[in-house]
Amino acid sequence: MSTQNNIIPKDCSYGCNIRIYWNTAENAYFEVFKKQKHICKNRSSNNNNVSKSSTYVSKPTYYSKKPWSTQPKPKMSNSFDC
């Protein structure tokens, strides 16, 4: 038997009580009895709309590739004042 013809049904994890299986040809979950792509009505649509800018964290400034010579060096004295 080929692995593409094996249907291993499971319950939808969002609690809609529909049996689904993974269709490898379509790369999606399909309903067992209807043979249609499963779009769960219990799944909120807000989960898919996460923008990349809200999850992107920029690097701290101490990782910048700017050369250190752009900052002026403080003048130091080599003698002690007594």
C-alpha cells in the first residue's frame, strides 16, 4: 500500500467535531466524508493576520557594523595631578 492512499482520520483540533485527514497532494486538511478542504468555523481569523513588523525585533545598537572610529575618542592624560 502506498502512503498517499492511507487516510488516517482525526478530529479537528478546534472542536467542530468534523473528522479530517492530511491530503499530501494538496498540502491541506480535507474532510473525510465530503472530500473537501476543511476550513474550520471555530478557528478565529485573527490568528492568520499577524504582521511581520509586530513580531520582528531589531538588533540592539551595539551590534551595528559601523566602524568605531566614527566616535571621537576622549582625551586622556598620562600624568597624575597631585
